[in-house]
Amino acid sequence: MNRKILFFDVDGTLMGYDHVIPESTRVSLKETREKGNLVFVNSGRPVGTLRGVMEMMDGLVDGWICGCGTELIDRDQSILYYKMSQEQEQKVRSLQDDCEIAIFLEGRKGWQNLADDAFRLRHPGLRVFFEKMEAFNALDGKESRETYFEASKFCAKSDEKTDLEKFKRLVDEYGFDVIDRNGMFFECVPKGYSKGIGVTKMLQHLNISPEESFAFGDSTNDIEMFRACGTAVAMGKHDPELTAYADYITTDLNDDGIRRAMEHFSLI
């Protein structure tokens, strides 16, 4: 039997938002690798915000696709890496004022929160959201807005004052695709990169057929990964838009969802 390659999203798939990996998932990853299969993490997060996860997953994975395909890592070797030019990053920074939207740069250094005090004061209810974002901050947004962060992608948080039509038009002009996460939170990825393209490039690098690949995910930014893989597994709790692209829907991650799916496809 040909070896299989498995690609896993992180948040909501491998681990809950409490950052805990179920023991059944850990055991299953170990067992499938012992069977000769390969395990790769495929996350929208860049390396800078995955370091803690990498430590938790040490010995359980063979490589990483990070930042929606903007960096590919086989074992410990980076085989592809994209970062914005300084000029392109400056255009992204200008969206904050031009469109009245909070911008979060993402890259190897982590996150840089550019949301200014005025935006924060308009929305005291977003305090918890900004506190969570600060946990990933590598630089202080207010003091470092002119610093070249070497970002690979960015996210944006809108409110009722945001000019969304202008934002989406400029983002397209600046060379990015927009993934609408919930109508007010947007993930912006450079054109030519996605979780799916990352899968395709990794498969080519490893000389593995797409038919031998499995994708596991729960959100809309997993759609391209689902399309790129031979078999797509949606978690029990998943974005409804993902259902149409799934070949199999498993249970929730805390109800042994990963293990049940891997047993179903004889991966363990």
C-alpha cells in the first residue's frame, strides 16, 4: 500500500481554542507515522505564531505549511518562504487610515497589531479581542507603525465605520486575496498562495500523488486545502460553507474526531 500524507489545520482541528491537543489525537498521529504515513500541519498562522504549537507537536509531525502557504517546511528545512516587499507592506499599512480598519501584520516575527487608540476607544467591547491579539504581538503597533515587519500576510478587523468596498478593492489592487472569516474579520493572503497551493507544492516536492493525500479542517480558509487533497475530512464543528467540499464529516475534536476519521480511512 502506498504511503499516505495527511494535512491538518491547527485551531479547531488538531487542538481546541484552549490550546489543548486531545490525547486520542496525539496517539493517532504517532500511530499513523509508525505505519509509514506522513503528517503535516497546514495552518493559516505564520511560523511566528506557531512556535508554541511546534513545541507541542515535536515528534508528531513531518513538516509544516504555514501562513496559508507562504512558508513550507519539510522536517526542519524551509523550502519556500514569501514575504512582502517593503513597498507592498507600506501599502497594506495605509489601509488602516484609508479604510478605517484595524490591520494585523503576520510573519516570522509573529503579529504586529496596527490598530490605533482611536479604533480601540470606539469599541470597548472588543477589549478581549485585542488582548488576545496582543499575546501574538512582536512589536508595539503605535510605536512601530513605520517599521518594516517583513510580513507574509495580514488580517483585518472592521467595524461600522469601515469602508469595506474600498478595502476589498484596494486589497485586490495591492495583490492579495480576501478570505471573509465572519463578515467583520478578514484574512488577506498574497495572490498565488493558499493552503491548497501549499499542499500542491509540498506534494510535488515529496513526489506524492494528490490521490494519496488527506485534508482535515474546520473553517473557510481550509476550502482550498480540501480541493487540493484526494480526501477531505471536516470536523464535527465546522463552518457550514465547508460541508460542500468534505468527503467525510467526523465528530468534534474533543469527541475523538481525528481518531474516528483516521480509523474510518484505515490510516491507523
